[in-house]
Amino acid sequence: KAVAFFRTPFWEKAGASGVSQTAGPFSIWWEGGAGSTHAEQPALVGLGVGEEVCKALAPYSETGVDDESAPQVRDMVKAALGSIYGKDVIEAELKSVRHKCWGT
């Protein structure tokens, strides 16, 4: 599971809900929290399932859930969401990524 925090809820401005499906370890995405309607930090949550996902994330899963994820995980998130919203948008908007691998 990954949480990508953004500067603005850019998907809302584009009329999107934030729910999407992408390739890569995090394949299902949705808006995290209540978003801008409750003054929460804009975020999208990604979920990946299966042994392959756990293997891909295992080298980067030693950090705590409150710690910034490794640059490699950030790159995975940028690639997945960039394929939907545009690489330049994600690059400009992404503030931080946190992830947790629940299986090994």
C-alpha cells in the first residue's frame, strides 16, 4: 500500500475522482481521506497485491510507515500516476510518498 501526498487535489480540478487502475506494483488508486472538502492534505492511495508486488517492494520496506519511502518507490508511484495524469503534473504536484508492504 502506498500513499502519495500532493500539493493540490489536481485530479478534482480535472473533474476526476482519483479512482484509477494502473500498471506496476500499485495498480489500484483512490482518493485518501476527505480531500480538500475537509482541509486535509491531498492524497491518493495505491494498492498492489500478490507475491510479485511484495518482492518488488521488499528491498525498500525497512522504513517506518511515517518515513518517506525510498526514491525507487517514489519513482514507481510517479510512473504509475504519470501514465494517467501526465508525468509533468505528477512531478510538479507530488510532495511525498509513504508505503507499507504487508506481506513478504
